[in-house]
Amino acid sequence: MDEETVAVLWENLESWISDYDWKSAFIMTFLVIAFELFLLELCRTCQKKIAEKNIQKESSSNSLKEEDTFLKNLGYENWPRAPLPPKKGN
């Protein structure tokens, strides 16, 4: 920024603070910072919840794949279509 611009802004700030109460400017600044921190924490919480849901979806799909693999290793992948052995009594 140009030095003139900074000087003009500084003078405006000083005149505003001297015309009004400097305590109110301090309180407003504090409230703005507190509000920003609240929003940041809210966003972090939302991101964590979304990440946890994605992890749960991935783990559930992985567990389903593991169950399918387990059944295939046991030979049950064709279980409903496998022919029954003949009965011995007839």
C-alpha cells in the first residue's frame, strides 16, 4: 500500500476512535475474532463428521468384500446352484 493511503486510513481510524469510545471498538474487534473462531471450530467439526461417515462406508464395503471372500474360500459361492447328492434309500 502507498504511504499516503496508510496515513489516510490511520487518520480515519484515529478520528473514529476519538469520536467514539475506544472500548466499543475493542469489544467489536473481540466479538469478530470470537465469531471467526466459532465458525472455524464449526467447520472442523463438520469435516470430522463427514470424514467419519466416509470411513464407516469404506470399512463396511471392505467387510462385505471380506465376507464374500470368506464364503468363496469355503466353496459356498455356488451353494444355491450346486446339485444335491442322490438319496441312498431309493
